[in-house]
Amino acid sequence: MTQSRRGPKRNEASRRAILEATRDILRTDSYDRLSLDGIARRAGVGKQTIYRWWSSKAAVVVDAVLDGFIPTPPLPEPSGSDIAEALREWLLAFREQIASPVGRTLSRALTGAAAVDDTAATRLYTHFTGPLREHLRERLASDAELRPDADHLAAADALIGTLIFLTLSRQPVESDHLDGLLDVVLNGLRGPSDDSAE
């Protein structure tokens, strides 16, 4: 339950109608055009009913996602023995997922909600970012080519953060840029070459 939910216990039928209305609007419209007025009209409830339980449209979207009303595909995870190729395939898959119309809408909504609601931020981190971040850290830490003493969590943050930043700032995420990102991250994690050690 997020901190944005306030007031008396909610009516379950109204709650479902609100979350279903949010889902239906986002199927055909952008997050920018989503409004609490529009949600209220579609759900057949008063706007004040929404305000009693949620502080913003972003908070409504968070609950619609985490309660299963807006399905989200599982986050891709890097696999394969070659670390560079595995991460490149993962970056491309992640790019396609969050750069799609639905992905952009949800990324903006969920990031906005996390910025203003501590409980929403914790729930989203536990459900999405935290597991992905830990999987990446483990994948980097287990690779024999990479320095065991490197900060693998910082490297995971660089990979995840770059994609989210570019998506939220509406910048293109080109394959060449992803290759450059991998080059910087992986070369920073590898040990010094024979030439540099002399």
C-alpha cells in the first residue's frame, strides 16, 4: 500500500474500476494525456474518490502495474558465455522493451511516481529494478575475464541507468552508442593489458 493512499477503506469495485480505466486509457493514449478527470469519467466515479486514495495519476499507474491490471513483460536478463555479446544482446532487448510506446509510457509514469512517493519507489525497486540490478551484478562478478575487485554494482548501474536516462530524456538509443557504453564499462572492469603493465 503506497503512502499516496489516504482516507477511508476503499470500495473494491471502485478500486477495480479506476485501475481498469487507467489501463484502458493507456492502451490507446499517451501518459501525457492521461488525467484523473479522464480516469474518473471512464471508471464512473467522482474525481474526489480517486484523490482520497491516490495523490497523482502516476501513483494510480503504479498500482495498476503492481496489482496486475497493466501487464508488463519480464525484464530481459543477459545470458550466454561471452560477456560482451551477452550484455549487448541484453541492452538491445532492454532498449526495445522500454523504448516501445507502452514501455515509454510506463517508464515515465513509474519514474514520476517513484520520485514523489517513497513507498511507491520501494515497491517498484523491489519488483523491477532491484532484481535486475542484482542479476547484472552477479553476471559481471562471475565472469573470469573481469576484475574480481571491481565495483560490479556500479557497472550494473551504469548500464541500466544509461538506458533509462536516454529513454526518459527522449533521446535515441543507437546500437553504436550501446557498443561504446559496453566498451567503456567492460574495459574498466578488465585487468591491465601487458603493454600498460610495463
